[in-house]
Amino acid sequence: MTVPAATAASDARAPIRTYVSTEVFNLDGFGDARGWYRHSAYHDKIELAPKLAYYYTGVTTGFVAGKPLTTAQTGYLVGKQTYVKSSGARTWTVKAISPKQIRTLTAEYSPYYGLNTFYSIPGVKSVSARHYHVT
């Protein structure tokens, strides 16, 4: 994935070392997707400098075709390895990542990149502070 130059340039205006991000959203099915519902909540703590590190946890609940759905996942990036544990797992999945992947993730985890990406979605409209509607 290539990070747009505008995002890279905007990162220079206010360096951010660490931030916390929380996302909560609901999705409802309409028409043929009626009966489909999903509620997701994610919490991330990102350290961008001096080296990339992160922690995240997420839970998704809902119904797909009338059947209950629940998933959860926790993950870390420490040094050059990721650690992920999903619903029901007894062990962690550990993967090594390359310096190139770390550079890409560092750019993608920039809050400026995320906001620019979100606002570029056609139909995104601000309803009120911190609330959006997509048509």
C-alpha cells in the first residue's frame, strides 16, 4: 500500500509519538441483507516514535442470516514481531515482520492518514461531533 504524499506531508506539521484510538460502530442490513447486524468496538494504543509498537483489542457481536456472531481479537507489535490471539485460541500466533512492513505500518498508523482516508470516502457526512452518516 502506498501512502499518499499529502498524508506524508501533513505528518510533518505536528509529530505525534503516541495516541489512543477507540472505534465503535453498528451496521444494519437492508433489503436482501435484512437480519444482518453487527456491533464492533476496537481499542488501539499506538506508539509511533521512537519505534512502532501497538496494542489492540476488538470485539464484534451481532447476527448474520439470523445466527449469532461473536468474535474477539487481541494483538501486539513488539520489535519485529506481531502477536495475535483470536476468540477461543489457547495460544498466540507469532509472526515476524520486515523493516519494509514496519515502515508501511508506521505510515498507515498515522492519525493523519486514517482521517484523510476516512474523509475521502464518497458520501461521508458529519452529523454531529464525532458522529457520521454514510450514504
